[in-house]
Amino acid sequence: MRTVRWLLMAVMAAGAGLALEAAHRGSTDVLELRGGGEIRGRVLAEKTDSLVVDLGYTVLVVPRREVRAWQRGGGEGEERPEVVPSEGESGASVRGGGSVPEVREGGKSGGEGFYVEGPDGLPVRNVRELAEEVGESVVQVRTPSGLGSGFVLNEEGYLLTNFHVIEGENDIRVEVFRRSGGQLERTTYRSVRIVALNKFFDLALLKIEDAGAGPFRHVRLGSSRRLAVGERVFAVGSPLGLERTVTEGIVSTKTRELQGVLYLQTTAPINPGNSGGPLFDMRGLVVGVTNMKITFGEGLGFAIPVERVKEFLENREAFAYDNSNPNSPYRYLPPPRRGAGSVAETAE
């Protein structure tokens, strides 16, 4: 009698397991990977840079950059729904994360698809051609206390500028110039959110959130390490409020140390208003962010190397801005002075 009871329980358990498996298979999502493989499971959560997939026996976090396509629902032998392209597809849209950067001329996504890096082997061109190409990607950043420049990182409207351009401000406007009829027309966006700040690197990440805004033209990032001293570069910005100003120069040195930080030094004229704008190489790639000059000299401008920008963007969550504190996201206490005891002074 006991043997029969155990057999019945085993059959019931097996039937329940098959039913659960069938139910799970009927709602299976299929992630096609760029390496050629597939992941089958149920997508539990959609994040900007990853998908959380239930495999039944464990949960797997899959970076979006590794997913070529996502087929929602449908199991074996069932009609599959429309393929939803994931990160890295040119002009594709990502569910839960908005649109992704358009990859132009073979560029590749960086920072988990947050920005686009230019491909190797781009030809050297003249400033006139490049300035026309990148013109829509360079913006003006206005606050009640002043004016600076910036540049768009992806078509969702994320943009970069200097920390000192928006320091202590939360009323920020961004002016974007779009080409129409052979001319650039100004559009002003007033709903601008501070996403992340790094006051030590003098960088700020902003996002345009006006209804119906975008998609935006964006820059591609290069590498300052590949620059050579004497190589030509050009800056685009709004020095002294003179919008859409293009200035050209050369790289004077790649390792100018100022207050313990290394900068690119350039002869390209830089003035107040250029701050936060891009410094381009002659392939149209951003190699630095202009942020200061020596006021009593000529041809002594400085830019933050783009490698520092990439580091900031790839770790932007560590510098996330707290909207309840308009002055600074975080306050760092100074180290205790030697012999000052165990109590550190309060940060100003």
C-alpha cells in the first residue's frame, strides 16, 4: 500500500513539473548573442545596460552590448514575435533604456553603450568639413550666472560640460543648433537634469528631458594617447558669448601638470565661454574638454584628456547627483592635519 502511495506521489510531482516547464516554455524569451549563441528564459527586468533573465535554476544578468536581438515570448514551434534590436544596432531602440547611440562610419559603443568611440583609420580632413559635420553636436549651456559650452554624447540627449559651468546652479538651459536649409537654427531646452558631477576632474553630465526632444546628433570620442605633440586640433564653443566659434591650433604638450592633474596644452584660442566644449582632432573625434587658459598669455589653453572623460562616464553612478543638494552631490571631509588630533575639520 505504501509503495502504491509513493508511486502516485511521484507521478503527480512529475506531472506538475512538466506543467511548470510547459508554462515556462510558452513564455520563453530568446536572447540572440553577438557571439552566435542563444539564451532562453524569462526576462524579469529591463535595465538601461542589462537584462535580468530567469533561467529556471538561476538568474542571469546579461549586458545589453552582448545581445544582438531579443525575441519576446514564444517557444519552440510557436510563431515568434518581432525581433527587438539591442545595443550596438545602428539607430536601434532599446526597451527600458530609450534609444542608443547611432554608430556612424563603423564607430563602436563604449561605456556600455552610453557613448560612441570613433573607429580606427579615419582619414584626416580639413577644419571646414569637420566643423560642419560636428556643428549640431556642440551646444551652449546657460545658467543665471553665466554661459558655457558642451557636447552631446548620445541621441537620448545626454551631454557633457564642465563642473564649474553649472556649479551651484539647478536652473540650466541648453541651446542646440540644428541644420535647416543650410543654416543652423537654435532650439532652447529648459528641462535639463544634472545626472552626475565630478568637481575634481571638472566634469558634469547633464540630460535634456523636454517632452518631444531628440533624437540628437552626437559626437564620437577618440583617444588623446594617440595624439602627437605638434598635431593640429580645433575647438568649437562660445567664447565670450560668441556662439559657434571655431578656433584651430596644435597640441603643445600632452602632459602639462597643473595642481597635480595632467592636461592637454594647446595653442587653439580658448576663452571664457569655451569651457566644457570639445577639442577635436583632425578626424573629427573628441580628444579633450576645454576648461581653462592662462589669462596673461596667448596660446596657452588647456583641455581635460578624453580618457578622463571616459572614466567619468563609465563610473557615472559613483558620481550621481543628489537633487536635494543643489551645490554638490557629495561633500568630502579633508584629511586630518598632522598633529591636529583625531577630529577633522568640517568641509566648507
